[in-house]
Amino acid sequence: MRLRFVAGAVAVLAASAGVGALAPSAGAAATVGIRVDAGTSLGTVPSSGVGLNTGVGDDHMGDAKVTSLMKGAGVRQLRYPGGSGADDFHWKTHTMGNGGWIVPNTDFDSFMATAKKVGAQPILTANYGSGTPKEAADWVKYANVDKGYGVKYWEIGNEVYGNGHYGNGKGWETDNHADKSPKEYGKNLVAYAKAMKAVDPKVKIGAVLTTPGFWPDAEKAAGDTADWNNTVLSIAGRSIDFVIVHWYPGGKTTADLLKTPSRIAGVRSSLRSLIAKYAGSRAASVEIAVTETDTVFSPALTSQAAALFAPDTYMTWFEQGATHVDWWNLHNGSGDAPTTVNGQTDYQDGGILSAGTCAGGKCEPRRDTPFPTYWGVRSLTALAKPGDTMVKSSSRNSSVAVHAVRSSKGGLNVMLINKSPKDAAQVSLSYAGFTPAAGAVTTVSYAKGDTALTTSKRGTAGAQKLPPYSITTLQLKPASGTTSADKPTPAPTPTAVTPVVSAPGTTGTRAQGGIGAPVGQATPSSTSGDLASTGASSAVVTYSALGGLLVIAAGGVLVLRGRRRRGLHGR
């Protein structure tokens, strides 16, 4: 389940909304230089990389309109049964052990029908908190032997480190084990892996880790000899196939939020060091999965800054070798009144589609209206499809982010993200290993305040003017008379990035009670399609704000992501 705003945190977010955005430069803005090295590979776009969380509290996830929107956004993975609820969920009876809320049409078979409609791979979270290895093995048998679903990826628990072991009261994560230490989780993780693989040796088992640099990373509780990650992997490192982190970098301002993708390389470096230390000869095959991410703990959840964060975060994680990134959430909900962020209404909702519910006397758009975050995710379909090759690119100014992909058809797609909420950005692009065709390029734009994508022709492969707060993808063909560049060569192994270290008093993951909460502070309880190319000709695709967002409601009751307000992080 997703986490947990307290009154103080909400006050901080409200006070900082719209403040501290990237400041416009005085006078005419200098041209931003962009360099694309189309001959240097950063790896291929993962086949099921663009993921989305779903949950047993969302009885609309299988609606025809909703599945169509997910497919259109290029969603290739769906996570189930949803956040912290997974550690209370009993799949066979479709019940919550704590009596938590479950709605119709969200049982496992219904979820699998939804995944099939979307064309997405499932990733399932086995119940660690109140379940057993046998219950998980029975689920594998039902899914893969009895029903033939072929579910490959299985997480063992959600945020198990949030079980109260690190001095945060009872925590937010159900864990009925008498021993809640990382040592116990590691031992049980081995037991789950053994039982589940005895049923289907092809399943991949994932270990819950703390996110390096985020509470409770590096913490030791009474009786511990090492922190969570080192303890768990020292026991189970040779029994797992992937490691799991949740990425909620937050920020007091929208500018803070939009800088956070630069921290991902350090997090990846820390994780790879741990995997290499404990997984032995299997280390290279152990994957990194980011099974939850969004912009919680920042001012923006549905407005344009969050939309810009989405593709930048997905692509940066992919470039750093992550195989899955799952956005929180399909439908979510909020008990907080909307705020204004950079002149735009932000409904304080972590979902990508609206449920049309109300808070603070103000209502969201009609249910299933896409929020700007939806279009941020969908913008990835203009950049790449699974199997395309990511290539090296760089920007001379952090106010414009860039990602580039060599398409399987020989073209080159370049995504440019202008992080300024007020100023257009003039960019000059140069290329190595690829000569783009001359002339104007087609643009598909979605700018702040738009209600649809607009197609037009403007700019060239060498020069573009980016609207404020926008995502612009250039889709380029090779120049006439030239061939597309040779197959990109792998980039050199990156030099070691300083591992991320937790700092006392910094914000943690959603485990923390609020912005800037001290490490170890008790967490207040709270209530509960392919990445397809958009065209063969040289094109630019620009995305920005759209009015919309989402929430889920049943019988007039707002569904939050936490279990009885244990967090905005649940189903």
C-alpha cells in the first residue's frame, strides 16, 4: 500500500506547491546543446519494462475504457494485488486477513483477464506478512500448472522492512512473524523460493530491499549485526532472481522533484555492488525491479511536473539496467483537497486516471479522465518499443533532459524534456553515428493546458524550440543516400558511482511519516501495449499538461491506497 501523508507533510506540500520551480534565466535564454551518440548502446528497452500497479480495491481496472487506455499507454506489466494489501491478501479465498476492503471483479482470474486485454505481463506479490510458503506455492500451481498463465515474476512481500523492526511503532506493513528482523525475512525468503520453484522451476523470485539512500537503508535495530540489505542478501542472495526497490524521491519543490532522476545511477551502483557481493556467479543475471514509483512527497501528483517526472524516471532506470518500473497507481484516490501547482490544479492523487471523486469541496474530472501523469507515461510510446536500443545522449543544461533510442527500423528517436514551467527552451542538437534527414519534422504535441495530442510539422533535427513544461520526441530517419549507423556498441562499463548513503534526518520512502521526518520516526497510522513507435517518418512528439487524473470509488466511498489509512500506498 502506498504511503502515508500526515497533516504536517500535507502542510509542507501545500505551502511549497508551485514554489521553487526551475527559475527562468534573466534575459534571453541561451541555446541548450544536446549531443546524441547513436553508436553507443546503453542496452535494449526491456520487454515488459513499462509497468503499472493495480489492486483488489479497484473494481474498474477491467473496464473496457480503462484497459484500452492502459494498452494505448504502452503498459506492458501489471502488478497485483496492490502494495501493502498484498501482505494481508489470501488469493484462494480472495479475502484480506485483517478484514480489509476487497471489491468484486478483482479476484486473481479477473486480474489475469485484465492483463490479457492490456497485453501486459503480470508481476505478483506473494503474501509474506500473514501467508506461508505453501500458500505461495499453491498460487504458483494454480496460476502456472492448473491455469497455464505462465506468471514469471513473484515478489515475496511488499515493503517488509516497514513491519516496525526499525522503531517506527507497529509499522505500516503486516508481518505476523514473531521475529521481524531482516535475518528472519532472509530465512523465510529462501523457504518461499524453494517451495515455489519446486512447483515451477521457471518462476523468478524477488527479494524486498530498502532503497539505498532512503530510510531505513543502513539502519541497524537492536540485535542486528548488519542492515536490512546486507543481511537479507547474505542469506538469500543465491536463491533469488531479482531485487525490488521502491522509488519515491519526492522533493519540497517541483524543481527538487525533477532533479531526482540524476540520483538513480548512484542507487543502481549500490544495488549492483550488493548483488555482486552475495549472488556469486549468478550476479549478472539478477535483475533490478522498481515495482513502485511516483511523485508522492512532492507538491505535484497529477499536474505537469509529475508528468515530466514519469518518462524521465522510466528511461533513466532502464538506461541503468532496471528491467521493470511500475507506476503507482492505475486508480488511487486522495482525501486531500486539490492544490495549485505552477498555475495548474493538482488533485493530490497518485493514480493516472480519475474516479471523479471529491475532496475539500472540489471534485476531480469525470472518472477515467487521464491525468497529465497518464500522458507522461504514454509519451514513452513515441520514443521506443521493446527491444529497441537505448543510446548515449547528454544535455549541457539540466533544465532539459534527453533520452535517445535507435528503433528497430533504423531510425533514431530523441526525447527532450523541458523542465521550466514558464520558459520555452531553444535546443541545438548534434549527432554521432547517425545522419538525420534534412527538413522539417513532424511533431505530435501535448502542451500545458491541452486536452489532446496535436500533430504538426516544425523545427529540424538540428534545432527545436521546446514549449515550457513539455516532453518532445523527435523521430528521425537517416538522411537520403546514407544508411543507418552500424549497430550501436555497448557503452564502456561505467566507472564506479559513489554508493548512496542514508543521511540522518532525511526523508525516507513512503515509510516515513512526513517530509523531513527523522530516521526511525514512528509512522503515524493512516486509513486505509507496446512501447510503440508513433510513425515511420521523421517526427517530433511533444507532450505536456492534460486535465485529468484518477481515483477509485465504490458506493461513494473513496478508496485510498492504504489499508484503513495505514498508508496511501495500498490497493
